[in-house]
Amino acid sequence: MLALSTAMAWGGNRQKFNFNSGWLLAVGDIRGAGATGYDDHAWERVTLPRAWNEAEAFRVPIHELSDTIMWYRKHFTLHDVANRSYSWNWRASALAQKSLSTAIAWD
């Protein structure tokens, strides 16, 4: 699960948002996919938690699982950012996940 929390900078009025829906997924080593302007309109729409290889996760032994690069992406806009603090709570668990590398790009 991924949650986004926002609080006033001086510590009041904490809000929590469920950030699990509205993600995009693409599998493979896609040149340029890390760029903020990359055209991702054809990527699969997913809701987290969602392992890119969940179709095979419990069907084959772990040493036979596919191993590749995958991209998860979410577009969102933060409103009323003045005098606020934002925190991300990553509770990432994926079926048969071997490693996780996270990059956040801001437009």
C-alpha cells in the first residue's frame, strides 16, 4: 500500500490519502521511460498492490520466475502546497519481487 500524508507545517490537521489506484505499469527495458514527458498512454492501468509478474508468482518455482525491468508510474497534482509538509508511506510488497528501485520525478 502507498499512502500520501499531508500536514500543515506547524503540525495541525493531518490528512491521509489512499494512493493505490490510478497507477500505470509497463514491463521491459523501455528507453526514455524515466523522463517526465514520456508518452505512457498505452501502459496498463493497475491498482496497487500489483506485482508485475503476479500471473506466474505461485505457478512456478522461484528460480524459474521471469526477471526484467518494470515501470510503475502515477500522475497526480498537489494543491495548496504552501505551509504544508508531505510524507510518503511506502509499504511495498509484491509477489516474488527480487528488488525495488524507486525514482520520483517532478514536473
